[in-house]
Amino acid sequence: PTLAAVKLVSWLRGAKFIVDWHNFGYTLLGLSHGRSHVIVKVYFWFEKHFGRMADGAFCVTKAMQHELAQNWGIKATVLYDHSPEFFRPASLTEKHELFCRLGGSICGAIGSADCISVEKEVEDKNTTVLTGKIDGGVSLKPNRPALVVSSTSWDTR
């Protein structure tokens, strides 16, 4: 019952209580317990009851805004959950320069089960574990390991 705790603390401190709705907790709980489970029904009541007590609300889609307004009595402002316009994929040259700066810090083995790390330092300064520079041009290595970086749920548009 996070919303109840936050409502109490906001009241004690004289702070505004704002909810940023990305999803409904009761629906996520329903995935593991079933929609008709008593815990899901209690959580739904808590979420709806204390959600209505908020001083303001944001949500990430028009559909959620409509659901909150029509079925919960909550007026929410839509703030789309995606990256700003100035975000863009890095160029190959930018990737290569970054990997050159990172050097061995991304190549060291993490443990005995690590099957993709490079055990030795790369001696050629024009080569990284992911890229290579030949005759002034940068290219991705065909046998490079996967690199996954995630910090949020932004879409790629």
C-alpha cells in the first residue's frame, strides 16, 4: 500500500501528493494471482481510494488518462514516456571513440563463466572489442559481443 504511506507522509510534512501513473499495480498483481484473487481486489481498492486523494496526477498514455478519468475519478495530465528530441543513436565514430576511452574496463572477465570477455588487453589502439579503424574508416566487428544498455523504458520512436 505505497499510496497510503505516501499520502500519510505528505500530510505529515505538508507536501503535495502527486502520482505518476505508468501502470496499475493491481493489474500486475493479477498476473500472478488471478484477477479475482482477494489480494488483487484489496490492492485495487487501495490503489483507487488513495489514488483519488492525490493532489495531482500524471500518466503516460491517453488511454490511461481516459481510464483514470472515467472509472477512477482522477484527472491526470499525459506526459508521454519517450526520449527527448535531441536523443539520437551515436555515430560509428562516436561509438569507436567511446570504446577506445573505456578501453580495458569493458573487456575484463567477470568470472570463470564469462565466455565473451577479452582476457588480454588490446594492443592495437585502433581496435576495440566492438569496433575497428582501418584506413581512417570505422566499422563494427562482425564477431563482436552484444552490448545492452538500459536505463529506462523509453521507446525509440
